[in-house]
Amino acid sequence: MNRARVVVLGDVMLDVVVQPVGRVAPTSDTPANIRVARGGSGANFAIALCAMGLDVEFVGASGNDAASDVFVDALERGGVGVSLQHFDLPTGTVVSIISRDGQRAMLTDRGANVRLENPFVSEQLLDPFDHLHVSGYLLLRDATRRVGENALALARSRGVSSSVDVCSVAPLLAVTPKVFLHSARDASMLFANAEEALALTESNDADVALDTLAISYEEVVITRGDLGALAALGVQRFAEAAVKVEVLDTTGAGDAATGTYLGARLNGEEPPVALRRAMAAAAQVVGGLGALG
């Protein structure tokens, strides 16, 4: 049986995850648990897809530096193919500060990611693929929005399914939901967490947001942290509870969930089964410090 081929278009990032032990001393030293590893929402997504048995190719931009090498090595060890456009700029880096409840605040330098060019991406999409996933970060930046839009339009023109993950609520509000939704108009699937879904629909209810988004997309998934996840497929609605585990760090949990969901769906599984797999994948991630893979 041939495996579905998925192209993931996303950011190349180095993750520095910091979890202070006790109260931060503003002018002195504070003990902390620190992990440095490859990052990137799209990369997390790609690893999850590969774990579901799919043939995955990651496409992005990076510097010619050690951080890029760390990123490529991690993805290749996870079974993901990597095609990068290199620039004489630093590879992107994100510093995540983890609170006691496992939530995170992120300080981000996009680095070479902002230079990703349409001709390079178009070249990587010449070979046939069965699904295209575009990280929302591309659509949230002026510099790369057209690259993401063109890739999604190409997939639609070929009759190939595609998906977009919103990724982050602060830049979403900065560019406005209207701009983002216009840029993601050619996607057939949309993934968002509850905060992002509410912002996109100017709603205060996740079920209402799901119904609203389902008007524009064939399939929608909203992850809700410890409340589980919701999904819409046409007029059908599905819900799944979260797996109860001790939460150390939520970094990458949403990507693991939605990537696993998409992988299950591309493998022919129905939404309820895909949601159960998604919640199990998220539970595995939140039990450790930093994203897996």
C-alpha cells in the first residue's frame, strides 16, 4: 500500500525552553530547567504526521548555521525529508518561558524564515503530493503571506486537499482575522486552538466558533487544552475529552494533536477515531519539557 505524501510548509526554529525553579530573581541568578532543541510548529506537525506512517517533506528557510543543522538532524531522525532555502542570516529562534501550570510565553526571532521565496517553494511542489499543510505563521507575516497563499492556491488548482494551522493568537489579532481568513481561503481544512477560533469568529463560545468556521472549510478542528477537542466535517460535529495527565509543558501539544488528527484522516480513519488519537498524542507531549521529536 502506497503511503500518502504530505508537504509541510513551515518555519525552521531552534527552541530554547526555560522553566524557572521558584521565583525569578530580577537582578541575580535563578535556577531553571533549560532544554535546547529543534522547534517550529510546522516541524512538530511534520513529526506527528510521520509517526502516523505518512511520507512527509518539510519545506522552509534557514541560515547556514549550527541551529539549522540541529533542526535538519532532528527531522531526518524522525523520518521527515527536509528541503531548505538557505540564507546568510541566523536560523529562527524562540525562547519559551514555562510557568508553573505548564503554560508558556514565547519570545521569537524569525530570522531567515522571513526570507522564504515563492520560486523555491514552487520548485518543491513540482512533484505530486496528496496533501499540503501550511503553518499559519507564514500567513501571519507580510513577508511570507503571498508564499503561503500561492502554495494553497496551487494545491486547490490540482484538486489536492490542504490545511492551515492558525498557530498564534497575538499575531493573528495584529494582522486581523479578516486578513488571515482571506489568506487561508483556499485551504480545505483549518486547525485552531480555542483562543484562536474565538478570535477568528469574534465569538465567546467554541461550539459557535466551530459552526462558523465550518461554513468556510470542509473540515475544522479546535483544540481546547484540558477540555479536549472539537471537530466539524460538513454538518457532522464531534467532541473528544482530553486524556488526564500531569502537565509539565504544553509546548507542541496542539501541533502533535492536529498533526496526528490529520495523519489519521489521511489514513482513512473517521473523525471520532482521529480525535481519540489526537488527544493521546497531546497527552504524551505535555508530560515532558519541550516539544517531542
